[in-house]
Amino acid sequence: MASAYNSVPDQTNEHPNTAAWGDRLSPGMKAVAVSRDLLRKGLTYGTMIRIEGLEGRYMVMDKMHKRWKQKIDIYMGNDVQAALDWGVREVTIHWTPRTEDD
């Protein structure tokens, strides 16, 4: 499943532009947050993914709250309406697990 999120305090915390690993998010970035169970499946920090139906590749740059399972959250900058329009959808994603050399 995939939802969408924005850089707003109501959806994140008091530092809405800072991702879990300390990266600064800004509108236009192709970034995703992943549920923590997906970290163990190779969707770790910096992994590039392709989301069927969306153009380009997205980088794993954030982690979701531990209550979520089998889910990604697509970063949509400050466009709250775009995130609402996206809603929650079933998606297929593709990635190649990173190696220690990456």
C-alpha cells in the first residue's frame, strides 16, 4: 500500500522538512518513507525504487512510524491537496537491494 505525505507539522513532527536519517526534504524531491518492516526486506536508506504508474525513480529517505506495516509513503512536498487526491492505493514497487559497496 502507498499513501502520501507532506512537509507539514501535522503530518510529521516539529521538524517537517527533516527526514528520519537527517536529510532535508524539499518540494519536488522524489522521496519515499517506508514502514520499518520493509527495511528488513532491503528497502534501506538510499535505495532507489520504481513505483508502477509513476514516472522516475524514488529514493528511500524516511521511515514511517512503527505502527505501519507493508507500506510506503510518497513525499509530495507542501502540496497537501495532491496527497489527499492520492489517498491510499495498492501499488507495485521494484528495487534492487543495495550492497555494502553502494
